[in-house]
Amino acid sequence: MSPVRRCSRTACRQPAVFTLTYVYADSTAVLGPLAAYVEPHCYDLCAMHAERLTAPRGWEVVRLPVETSGGGPGSDDLEALADAVREAARPPARREPDAVGEGSETLRRGHLRVVRSDPGRGESGAPRGPRD
């Protein structure tokens, strides 16, 4: 197996120098320096195909700067990658319970919910209905 990675485009035999990744949630194609490892959902491109890259209508192409020093990823790159992985793994923030009627919702499971009465309103402060 050759240590040089080739362009992912059909019939192209040029060495890859860029990696293309899609962020479907943001309708964005990200073209950056060649990734250190081959990823299953990324495409390695040669300079010519990277230059000619276009995105579908409504999508944005983000071209990350490529360092020509050849020193590999720096400590800032590795820290940014680690931060991104941590952020993706973090559970979503809990939102505050919604106010419902005279109480506040504390738990919801499907169509059922637990509602706690407002502690500031006692029996005497509660509005009375027509039968009271």
C-alpha cells in the first residue's frame, strides 16, 4: 500500500492535499488541510479538484487556511479539536420548567407531566371558582 493518499475523484491519480467534509445540519462543505487519518465520510482531494470545488445551491463552502510549513498540526489545532469533541459529547442543557396554570411543570414524560403548585400562593390566596 502506498503511503501517499490519492484524490478521491474517479480516475484522478494525483496526490491528495485537502480533505472535504460535509456538515449537513448547517448545509456547509468544509475544505481544509489533508486530515491526519482517512475518515469514512470525508473525501481527500488534489489541488486541482479542491480549487474547482462547488457546493449545491443553498450550501456554503468554507475553505480553511492551509499551512505550508509542513510541521503538522500545532497544539492550538489539537486543543480546538479536543474542545469540539468535548462540546459534542456534552449533554444538552436542561431548560427551565414551563409555568403551567398556578404551578410550574417539574417533569414531563410523553403526554404526562408533573405540576407542582406555586409555593407563594396558599389556600387563602388561590382564586375561587363559582361554586365556592
